[in-house]
Amino acid sequence: MWKQITSALRLLILLTVVTGIAYPLAMTGVAQAIFPEQANGSLVYVNDKPTGSILLGQNFTTAKYFHSRPSSAGTDGYDAAGSSGSNLGPTSKKLVDTVKDNIEKVRSENQLEESVSIPSDLVMASASGLDPDISPEAAYLQVNRIANERGISENEVRRLVTSHVQVRQLGFLGAERVNVLALNMALDRLASK
Amino acid sequence: MITDVLLFIVFFVLLLLMAWPLGRYMAKVYSGERTMFDTIFLPMEKTLYRLAGIDGAQEMNWRQYAGGLLIFNILGMAAVVAIQELQAILPWNPEGLAAVPFDLAFNTAASFMTNTNWQAYSGETTMSYFTQMAALTVQNFLSAATGMAVAVALVRGLTRKNTKHIGNFWSDMVRSIIWILLPLSIVVSMLFMQQGVIQNLSPYVTVDTLEGGQQTIAMGPVASQEAIKELGTNGGGFFNTNSAHPFENPTPLTNLVQVLSIFLIPTGMVFMFGNMVKDRRQGYAILAAMLLLFSVSLGGLYASEIYGNPITGHGLSEPTNMEGKDMRFGTNGSALFAAVTTAASCGAVNTMHDSLTPLGGMVPMLQMMLGEVVIGGVGAGLYGMMMFIMLTVFVVGLMVGRTPEYLGKKIEANEMKMAIIAILIPAVTVLFGSAISVITEAGLAGLNNTGPHGLSEILYAFASAAGNNGSAFAGLSANTLYYNLMIAVGVLIGRFGVIIPVLAIAGSLAEKRVSPPGPGTFPTTGSLFVLLLAGIVVMVGALTFLPALSLGPIIEHLLMLQGMTF
Amino acid sequence: MGTNSNGFNKKILITACREALYKLNPKVQVRNPVMFIVLIGSLLTTGFVLRDAFQGSAGNTTFALQITVWLWFTVLFANFAEAIAEGRGKAQAQALRQTRTQTQAKKIIHDKPQVVEAASLRKGDIVLVEPGDLIPSDGEVIEGMATVDESAVTGESAPVIRESGGDKSSVTGGTRVLSDWIKVAVTANPGETFLDRMISLVEGAKRQKTPNEIALTILLVGLTIVFLAAVATLYPYANYSGVSISITVLVALLVCLIPTTIGGLLSAIGIAGMDRLLKRNVLAMSGRAVEAAGDVDVLLLDKTGTITLGNRMATEFIPAAGVSMEALADAAQIASLADETPEGRSIVVLAKQKYNLRERDLTTLEAEFIPFSAHTRMSGVNLKDKVIRKGSVDAIQKYVREKGSELPENVKFACEGIAKSGGTPLVVTEGSKVLGAIHLKDVIKGGIKERFKELRQMGIKTVMITGDNPLTAAAIAAEAGVDDFMAEATPEGKLALIREYQEKGMLVAMTGDGTNDAPALAQADVGVAMNSGTQAAKEAGNMVDLDSNPTKLIEIVEIGKQLLMTRGSLTTFSIANDVAKYFAIIPALFSVAYPAFGVFNIMRLSTPESAILSAVIFNALIIIALVPLALRGVAYQPLGADIILRRNLIIYGLGGLVAPFLGIKLIDILLVALHLV
């Protein structure tokens, strides 16, 4: 019995060193050597200052930027140190009301008719609360507003969106999407030209 | 729709292509046969034995095996508690995170040690990098290896005769890690890193966002943990939102790799079983039953999500139920992940299950309630399914007029008793754990949703605990003294209440003689057996949980159709 | 005994009804955990009904009362099933007991017989039994010979001979000596005699659960616990959901879900299995042996008496070159006239049939008959003018060689041919002149080949055991269609063979009667001793065939299989029933609070009360409806496991799914028509 306990303890310590220290440290070393950009968060820079991660969504509330999806991460959304979904169930009154409000908001912000149906990603919270993407429909739907705000032609904005549509990976994986941060950065560049 | 189905087909094909050779390889590893990696792994294994003072060749009877397993797991759990309590003074804590409250630390330790990885905490705000690595990543390996060891011991019980010995626990653990889990993890984490999963020990980065706000970005050694999280069907995410977090699962491709990784070893173990019993068709039959159940689950979940939610869906374009789903995975990638993670007792999520449609959410719940045998956890799926095979063979085998037998081993009172205990314990734990929670204030206090969905949240929590899954209807605020203790007890019962009877069966089967099959024996390879096995799994699960599910997801679905909200 | 086949006579039914009430005793019920739960449920609902009756209640009292009544019926029906299965055995035990009462014995004390009570006899005592006396206890005949009427035990009315020495020395207590006298050494103490054991067996008094029954009970208990948990926790869930459910309804749901059908019939199935064996005049010493019979992989069968008719028959005369057929037949007949062995008789008969040779009287021929001796291994006659001998090839060859002669080539050749074909050659010689050979042939029993084919289909291997040489054995084995044979078998060889099969994991059954069979009988998993056999054989086996018919083994295997099949089929039926019961009860429980649940009321049952009541009534009645099946057993046909499984699954699995839908709907219609709800 005592022998078994000491054996177990020694093996536990050894395996902790192997799988809990050596393995992650080795992988960190490899990552920093081979994939330094990805390993450190795929950060993007504006004027050499990090402005976010291309993989993480950000809050965009002003009319001149494409808006991201509603987020439940943190109190204001898009808290990249506090990822979270809404976890509201399908018969939740709160969910139904929130979605209704969001639809109203999207309609009024973009001056849409009642008959136009809204892409659900734009009015429903993502799983992570950090979703960097919106659907192409959700992006196109904002083109008019952006063009008006920025005083750029609608066509130009539309072209920009089209060039930012990521197709399905390998042709069948996931959904078509637009990275909002990348799009907005491109928009800023377009505007500053 | 077509690309969705294509994804599912590609998933199945890739899975089988990879799991089949892995099964052969694992059979060799556990039988001590030569493999192509002997030159690398044998010296590592020998060194570990020498340093630990272990004789890896010494055979154990089932009691010794179970004893070693329990001691090893208890010590492992103690270590996880200790590291969490001491993390403030341990290295790699750039955010200066404080010691974890004891009830939460206890819950986390129990949960990771049992391969459940229920997370009442939010990783990025609770655990230091050292804790994530030396406590949680370690248990990801050890709990997976424990499950694999138990499954292998059971297979040995089925194949050996007239002996009390079922193998050496230490050797099975070490081999699982050195020969299988660690090399696979290295390969998978490299893939993840290439796609954008982070791997660093840096402090959190604060950036000025494009719009002028501030965003603090959590960092950490994610990829190394992510790989074993899936491969070991552990499911404990580095971050709060688990595989929905872009740093854990950045692209649709990583999403595919993740679902494949989750199923890889459990599926491989079924092939391994066929190889070890020297009749591959036995393995194919079990896998066919598992995949049959899984296909139905996946189909149901996907269809329900495509159908969507008529209440919120008004005025929206398709797909209408994007609540709790990230864009990049699509409905197919989300539905596939939800079905896979709960079929395999993994518990990683890329979708908030709480926000699935009622029937879409019932599928994961039901898969856990069935005893986590639809593929199941690493090892746990195989040995869990074996319990249902005992049941099937017993009831159905009687009908051909012979004392029931499986692979020539007579299934008698002792095996029946242990199989029933192993099936009963998780089921009763789910029912009573949930029942206590709906009648106590502490239990109801955690609800995020009311009405039938509230009951679903509680049922899901205990199904996840007893099934050692770890996913959640995460609206339930589980970081309370009540839930931390209840869930911890649930995961421990759900784990060892199955493992110990399984090992007892392994021991008693090993002692039996093997009857040769004849035309009078009930064949356990044909399509009839596959259907019966799947049928028994569903019948037992459905009959046990139907009343409870009626008041949860089933009535919620009916009320949703009527437009009722709570 | 056991020959009366009328199953349900009135007396047994009345007794069974009374027994069903006695069995309500909780001490009896607790042996059957599933029904014990129903009993507790019944008591619980009775309590609620009584409370409501005295205090008055807002609830639906007639509904609760009806539920309660039907719950009690469920318990009673299960008791009734067990009682009726026991009934037949009890009646037989009654008859047996009468033969045992107040037997007196003539015990030999100091060489003098003294009359004592049979009950006072102990092992080793010696008693004298004279015509008209009942043999007081089991024993071995040590002196004398007598005809004995054993009908009390075997049901066979023809008396049998019992004599000291040899294989016919064992006598059974309770049988009656008809003529002559015997001295018997008692071999059993009071209460341990064959008759005593038989009584306790048929009564089921000492019935212990068999291994498979225990395993099945564990499964049923497991299911019961699961459903208990499901129903118990439904109360708080319903409470959370704002649905109110009465305890009575919860008990009704529980009783419907737990496997009462198989739980209520399980012991009846076991008793009926033993009873079916008894009806075929086989006494199983334990239920374990009956179950094992269903698992048998290998049957060891003695050639003689089982596969072939007891004796070899002459079928052909083959004259030596230069000898006429008639001369051979004539000599063979004369040599066999005094030979009373069946083989000798068959030679006489063959000569008569084929060559019309009439039997002649030995005395008129002034012949001297020379009987077979172990020394010469020949028999024959000495006539005035000639000496005729017949015997085995070796014996005659030796005999004629001594006279300076040889076996003619064609006779030698013919003999080899006969041996190869599985027959036994006999050579006839007149003095030194060999006349020819007689072909003695083993005659395979009619229909035996088909039986073996059936056994093969059942997955059972047949092995013929014979003392013949391998050549002969192979030929007979091929003709009879057995899978394998053991030639030149010795008791040690048999034992070794059984061990060898068991080593390979096979279950072995065999029959035997001689004392030297005892070790093999004990080693075999199913050993069936012939009642005509020795006491040692009967002690060693775990079954006794009162008819002493070795082919009975096949029927025993079938009964064993039937027993297991019946259990499996009714378990499947019972579990499959639950689906329909859920469809009846779940909508009934919740549709008041959530009318949406009405969609699941696919049977369109009229009201929630009628739905619940119908399910409970169906659950009770199905027990009674299945009693005949439990007693008769599921029909068995010797087919492959796959086919049997498919068939039983369709009947009992699919049937179990569908039947309750129809039954519950029908009961619901009746309840409404009778205004009971």
C-alpha cells in the first residue's frame, strides 16, 4: 500500500514535469520560433501601435464604422479578457426583447424598410462575445450608411466589402464572412487616401 | 445545405481514415508489440519507470489495478487543488491572479481529474498560466490516460482466460501518455498554432481599438492545452467561452481539426478493441452502433437549428438562430461541434448550448444522459458501451436459448450486477442531483432562464457532471458553494461509480473460460446486433429520462411553437 | 407419475386462487423485489384512499379507488401465476407422499428379521423385503432377485427385475416387491431418499433461484431502481413546472414502468420448466442443471441403445468358396438354436426368413449346445456327426489353425468388408471346414439421423461413444450422422474426453447408467443417469431419467433452451411495453397544465384518468394473459441462433411495442362505455 502511494506520487511528479512543464514550454519555444505572429495573438497595427487582434472582434458603435455583432463579453461587449455568450434560451423573454430592440436599432440606423429581413448575426449575440466576423449580408446592409457618413460612393464601399468577403475555407468549411476589424481598417485607409 | 452535408461526410471519412490505423497502433502499444516508434518511446518509458521505481511488467488483479488508479487520481486531484491555492506565489502569473476560492478549486480539481472539465470559473480571469499548465493540462493528460487504461484492462478481461490479472495500471498510464497522447498533442498543437491559436507566456495586451476604446487581450499557452483538451476528450477551455473563443478555435479548419481530434482516440479505441480480440468485426459492430446513434443525433440537432426559433426569427433572414453561435463556424460547424462534443464526453463548446433551440439543446443533453456511450470519452466510451453490450447480450442472448455470452465469456450474475451498477449510478445521480436543485433555493438561485428552460439548465448541468462531459447550459451560475459541491460530487460519482464496476467486470471476465462460438451462439457482429445495441442504449436512456425531458426541452419546444416566452 | 397432462383442472385453479392470497405475506413477496415494490405501492395508495374516505377529499376518490384495486390485482395475478405453476407439482407430491406413509420394514438384526418403522432406518441397515412389501428405503440389493413394481416412481406399469450384483441392483424406496424376495442394504438416511428428494423437488419447497434467474433478477431490480428514481424525481420536477401530480398517479406510473410482467412471471417460468421435465419423466436435481442443458455444446451418446437398437442383427450369409448358401444357413441356424442372445436369435430368424429353414428341436437332433465362453470366444453345437462353431474371425482362425486349416481367402475378404462397413463378421465352421461368414449389423434407430441434424442446427455437436474398434465405429458414425465418435471407449477415456471438451470452453452433456460411468457423469455439466442404472450413477448425475431412455437428452436440451428463451422473450416484451405506457401516461400527467402535450396522446385516450387507469389495467391483465405462455414456454425450433432471434424479436419485441397500444386503447373504450371514468 505504502509502496503504491510512493510510486504513484513519484509518477505523478514525473508526468507533471513531462506534460505540464516540458510539453507546454517546448511548444511555446517552437511557436515563438516558427509562428511568432500567430503565437502572440495575430495582432494588427495602425501606425505601429497595436490596435487589436485580427482574430478578435471589437466594439464599433459610431455610424462611420461597420458594426460588429452584439456581444455579451464584459459589460460593454468585446471584453477580450472576459469572453462570454448571452446564454439566453430560445423562450427567454429577455432574448426576444433584445433581438426585437436590435432589429429596430439596425433598421433605424440603416433606414431600412419593415419588409427587409435582417441577417440574424447582426442582432444576435455570438458565442464568444468576441466574434470578429459578420455575414456578408450584414456588411452590405451597412454600406449605405457608411457611404453617407463617410461621403464615399456606395459602390466603392460595396467593392471594399466584396473584397473582404472570406469564402468558405477549403470551399466547404464554415460560412462566408467578413472580418469587421479588417474591413474597418481598410475603410479608414480608403478614407484617408 | 449541400456544403453542410459535405462537411459531415468529410468529417466521417477523415475520422475513419485516421482512427483505423490508430486503432491498430494502439492495440500494438497496449499488447507490448513492436511499433515503428520503439526507438524513441521505449527509452522514455523505461526512464520514467526507473525514476518512479515502478515495475511496469508486474501484472495486477482488478483490485490492485483499481487501487493504483484511485491512489493516483486522488493524489492528482490534491495536486490540482494545491496549485490553485498557491498560484499567487507560483511562477508564470503575469496578471497576478489570486488563490482560487476553495470550493471552486475543489470543484475544478474533481472535474479535471475525472475528465469532466466542468468549468465554474472563467479561465482568463481565474487561472494563472502555471495553473493552466502544471495543474490543468497535466490532468487533461492523466484523466484521459486513466480512461484509456480502464478500457484496455476491460478488453484484456475479455480476451484472457483463467487468470486474475488484467495488466499493470502504471504501464497502461505511461504508455497512453508517452506513446499516444503526447505525440498526437504535439502534432495537433502545431496545426493549431499555424492557424492562429496563441502560445505564449506574455502578460495580457491592452490595445487602443480602432474606434478609440481600449481592449485588453488575454494571452497564454493556449495551443498546447487546446490539443490535449480535444484529443483527451477533456473539454476544459483555456478561456471562458472555450472553443468559441477565436484564440482557441480561430478558423473553420481548426474547427474541423478539433471535432476530428475529439472523436479520434475514442473511435480508434473501438478499432483497437477489434484488433485486440482478434476479430475486427466485433469492433466494427460497436462502432456502427455508435455512429448510427451519432448520425441520428447530429441530424436532429442540425435540423432543429436550421428550423430555428420562430419567436425570435420573425423579420430575420436565414439562418435565424445565430444567438450563441460564432459566424466563422456556420450552422453546420456549430451543430457538428455540439453533437461531437457531447457524444464524446468532451465538453468543449464552440456554441453556447444554452441558446440552442429546445430540441437542438435536448440532443446534447440526451447524448450525455445515454451514459456518454455515443462514441464517448477516451476509453470511457468503449467501457461504457461495454456495459450496454452486457445488457443487450443478456436480454437478447436469452432469447436464443443460451446463457448469455459475449466473445465466449458467459455473462452471469456478477457481470450483470456490475453492469447495472455502472449504468444506474450516473442515471440516478442526474435525476436526484437535478431534483434536489429544483427544490432548493441554492439550486434555483443559479438560473439564467426561467420556465422549462430553467429545468433544462439544471438537468443539463447534472447530465454533464455525471456523464463526465463538462459542457454546460452556461447560463446557470455554477460558481456558488452549492453547485461547486454538488457538481464535484456528481463528477466523482459519475466517474468512479462506473470505473470500479468496470474493473470488477474485467477481473471476473478474465477468470472465466472462453466458449468457442457456434451456430447456437448469438452473433455480436451482424447488423441485427448493431440495431439492438443502439436500441437498448436509446430505450434505457429514453425510459429513464423521458418524464424529466418532457418537462424540460420537450414542453419548451411545444411552447416555443405557440410563441410563449418566460 | 407425471403422465396426467391436463394442465388446468378445477382443483388446481381453486388452490392457486387461495395460494395467491396467502402469498401476499410480505415475507414471501420480498423474495421478488419487483412485485414487492408493487405491494408497497398498493399499500400506499390504499392508505390514501382510506384517508380520503374518512376525511373526505377534493380529489377523484373513485379514480384513486380503481387504481388501488387494480394495483392489488397486479400483485395477486403475479402470485396466482406462481401458485398455478406450483399447483401441478404439489398434486404430484401429494400422491408420492401417500406411498411413503407408515411403511414398515423388516430389519435384519443378528440374522433375524424384526419389524421396525421405516423412518428409523439408517444407512447401512439391511432389510428383508418379501412379496407385497413396500421397499422401505433406497438401497442396493445384496442378496436375491425379485420383480418390483416401480410405477409409483416411474409411472411405468410393467414390473422390473432387481437382483444383486450388476447394473440392476439398485432399488428405490416406495416401490413394491411383487414376487420372490431380496435383501437390501439401505443407502439413504430418512429424509434423503430418492422419494424425499423427488417430493421436495416437485413441490418446489427447496427451490433456489438458479444462476441465470439471479442474473435476470438483478437486471429487473436495476430497472426497477431506475424507474423508481425517474418517478420519484418527477414529483419535484413537476412541482417546479407548476404541474400537480398525486402520489396515487405516481405509484400508478411506477407500477406501469417497472417490469412487472416478467417480474410477476419469472418464478412461474422456472417452476414450469422443471415441471415440463417432470412430465417427460426426468427428475432434475437442480434448476441449475436445467439451465445448463440449454447451453450444452457437446452431447456424448452411448452407441448402444441410443444410436443403434440395443443389439446387432444378422443381415446376410456369405458362404465360403465351394459351399452352398443353404449349407451355411443351415449350419448357422443349428449352431444358434440354443443361443438365446439377441444376436443368436437374429441368425435363426434370418435363416428362416431367407431360406425358409424351419427351427428344429435340439433334443431331437441330440445336440449338445456349447455356450459362448470368454476363453474360447466361440459358441456352437456338438452333433452326432459334426461339430459346428461360430465366433469372431480371430477365434475361428485360431480354432481352424489348430486343426491344420486356414480361413479361405474369400471369407477373409468378406469379413474385412463387413468390418469396414461397420458390421461385425461372425465366421461359421464345421470342424476344420470353414463354411462362411455371417454379417451382423448394428441397426440404426429410425429417425435418429434427423434428430442429429436438428441438434447440429441448434449448434450442438454429437459424439458417439462405443467400445467398437475405430473402423466399425467410423462406419456407424457416418451412417447415424453424428459429428464425431470415440471408439474403444473406456470409462477413463470418456472422462478424459469430457475434460478435453470442457477445457475448450464447451459444455458437455452425457447419459450413463453403470457404476463405471459415475465419474464421467459427475464431470459432465449435464449428466443424465438412467433410472434403471446403479445408485452410484444416479448419485453422480444431476438428472435422472425415469424412463431410462438415452435419447431423452435431446428433449432435456430443448427444455433448457425453452426456459431461457421464455425469460428473455418476456423480459423484452415487458420493457417494450413501456413505450406505449409512456404515451398513455405522460400526456395524461401534463396536459392539464400544458394542453400542448395533447399532441402526444396518439391513442386519443378519452381523459387523463381513463388513460392512466387503462395503462394500469393493461399492466395487470397482461400478467394473466401471459400465464399460459409462461407455463408452456416459448416455442422452440431447432434453428440457428440468428433465425430464432429474429423471430422472437418480431413476436416479443415488436409485439411488445404494439400490443399495449391496442390493449390500452381497447380498455379505454370499455372504461368509457361502462362509465367507470
